Amino acid sequence: MDAAPQRAFWLDGRIVSAADAQAAPLSHGLHYGTSIFEGIRAYATPHGVAVFRLDDHLRRFLNGAAHYGMKVDYSLEQLHAACLETLRASGLAEAYLRPLAYFGDETVALQPRFRCSTRVMVVALPFPPLAGDAPGFRATISPVQKFSSRALPSTVKAGGHYTNSVLALHDAIGRGFDEAILLNERGDVAEGSGENIFIVQRGTLRTNDASADVLYGITRDSVLQIAGDEGIPIEIGPISLDALLGADEAFFTGTAAEVIPILSVDDRLYSDDRPITTRLRERYTRAVRGGDAKFDGVWLTYLDAAQPATA
């Protein structure tokens, strides 16, 4: 028997081969980063394969496309079905789903919303744990500044926005670290290259908001909901560099990262004793894998209950 395919592609309404999942060489999205995307996890659970917070991701996807004037010809319900169809075609029990909308090749001029079509793709692929077997990330304060929301909308997950993250992460890895922490133009903590940041000080959980030029992460929101259910005090507001370095615990959250402890920031080493981080991480892991009754019916979409997408 042939092994299950490791990647599957849905493009503009149908499953296609990898050879046919191609962007035209003059696609505006390829040349200028005028694309919108999401990263969505699927997990093996005792009840079958489940996608985590699928519709929440797709709502952000559609909102981001609208912000850039992309005319996506699929409803949330159709995109929901397309993601499940692609996941099913992949044969994967643990997968990363990447919906992507991008401007087509009708022009390379800087007004694509008036002249370009919008192409829509969904890809399902394997995605191993971001930290591997490591207990967490060693981070560094990046010399690359997080872009201001006055320049680009930080709450939109757009392809071109991530060149900022690429520069920061290249610098961090080149200097021997695992992850970068970007500061905003005011010198406060913004986020990691692809993660939101939380700190814990004297038992209180704190994270920043859009005023700090950050993306509103779905995992960030999930952790806040879990913390509320656990009765952990929460504060939302700016995080100064001094607060980060003086915190008792710190961690990253993101679809790829999930919940990952920050082991150190440059020369600042955090304690191996991180009770709040561990508590939140363990419950998040249970929730995404169908082991938390409170969130199971709210956050998980099970593949075996789904129907194939229709164009």
C-alpha cells in the first residue's frame, strides 16, 4: 500500500496536484508580498483528527483580505469545507493548514485591488514541534524594530509584513539564539518573530494588546481564556523591557509555537520553576487534543464529521 501523501493542495475551488499548485511568475503577491494567510493546526485526538479554532482563523483571514481589498469569492463556510477537504486529502493525522489569498498576475503596478484577481489556496502539510525536544527558547532582544501600526496594520496577517520577522529571526539565529523579541518604536516589548509574549509577575499573567503593534494571536486568546477559567489574575497592557527582564516567568504563544517557555533573554536566565507557564501549557495541550471538556465543543472541528468542499 502506498504511503499517505504528505502534502495536499486546494487551489481556487478544487484539489490539485503539487505540480498544478503554482503561482504565475508575475503574481502580484509573489512580487510585493500582497497576500493574506493563516496557520492552523490539526491534531490527533481520542475522537479522531480535529482542527483547532478553524473558524476563528478563517474570520481573521477574511478580515485581513478585506483590509487589503482582496475579493475572496468564497464564504467562511466554503473555506471551512475547503480546509477539511484538503486535510482529508493529505491523509495526515497531525497537520498544519495554510490558507493563502494573494493578488494575481494582471498587473505589477501598485494598485492590485483595482486590477488583479484574487487567488485562494489551502495547503496541508506536516509540521513538527517548533522547539523540537528543547524545553523552551533562548531569546534575544532584536536590533530589528517591530513595524508601527501607523505604517502597516499589525492586526492583519499579511505575507509582506513578515519580512520584518525574517530579518529579526535571521539575526537572532546568526548570533546563536532560538528566537528574537522585537521592541516597538516606543521601546516596549512587541512580540516574537511569530509569537505573542506573556510574562508572569507575582502570580499575575500579563500580555500586551494591539496598541503595542502586535498581531492578535488565536493562541494568545486561547491562553487568556484558559487563564480566566483557571482563576489566574490577568493584566492587558504594555510590557516594558524592564518588566520582561524582571518577570518571574515568560513564554511565547502561537499556532506553530503553541505555548513555549522563554528560558532566557540575552543574559537574563529565568528559573526552571515556572508554575503558571506549566499549568497553562499543560491545559492548552489537553484542550487542542480533545482532553478538555470545557473547550472541546467550542474550539475543535472534527474531520470525520465534515463534508467535502464544493466550489
